[in-house]
Amino acid sequence: MSDNVHTPVDANRLARERSYIEGRLDLSRLLRLADLLVDDSGEVSYRVQGTTTETGHPALRLDLHAKLTLVCQRCLEPVDVSIDTRRELVLAENGNAFDPDDGEDDDTDVIPAAEATHLEDLLEQELVLSLPMVPQHDEGRCPVLLKREQPDGRVSPFSVLQGRKGQ
Ligand SMILES: [Zn+2]
């Protein structure tokens, strides 16, 4: 199987043959995503595995791994976010929708097979969906806030009390 996601693939065939495509994509190629990034150097590694669901539908299982630099919504400084996502996309024939909740889990979506021919678009869409709604540093880890909270810069209620004692 080719590792080229830039040319159209037959997603149904991929599923039927249970073959896979894997590789890496430069983040700078993913224009919709790049808008959200502080730094679009780096890449996303992916694997698209053809498979069949328990209910017998052809499907693609997407695995994505990337380290992205987003803007922390608390301090507006860059924050590194690791993306580790797996999603199953069930392939529906065009105009032949079916209930996606028939025994599949939450990480499952149904898409028209025709939409799955452009894997690069598909991967980018999944990556955008995997981004945290509010990217931010871990609690108390914002570099700017940390500086502001240095002990010498802050007035502790205890030091105020101590000051009063001496009066
Ligand atoms: Zn922050």
C-alpha cells in the first residue's frame, strides 16, 4: 500500500482489504490547522487502517499523534499540547445513511465513503476536532502568572498581620 495521502484512495477497498496507510504530514501543509498554531513546524504521524465494524460496515480507523503549539487561554503564552487520538469512521454509501449508534461507541462517526478519498483532508479535520476547546497550561503552570506570583512580588496576608503586630 502506498503511504501517500495526497492522492485519492478508494476507502472502501482499503477497508475490504484491511490494508493501511501510514506516514507523517508536515503541519504547515494543513492550512486550516496552521491558523490555530503558534508554530507550524513539526509534523503529525498517522495511520489509517482499513477495517470492518462489528456490524459489518466498512470503516477506517484513524490514529493520530502530534505535538502542537497552541496559545494558552489563561496567559496567552505558547503551550505545547500532545494529540493522541483514535477514531473510527464508518463508511456509508452515498445517500445511504444509517444510524451511527447501532452498537458503535462515541469515537465512531459515519461519513460518506466519497469523503474519505482525500485522506489528507480527513486527517486534518480529525486533528482540528481533537484540539482542546480551551488550550491552557496545567493549573499553576503558566509562565507569566508564575512570575507574578514570585514570593517577593506578592503581599501575603501574614506579612500584613505581622506589620500590625509591631504597631
Ligand atoms: Zn498559560
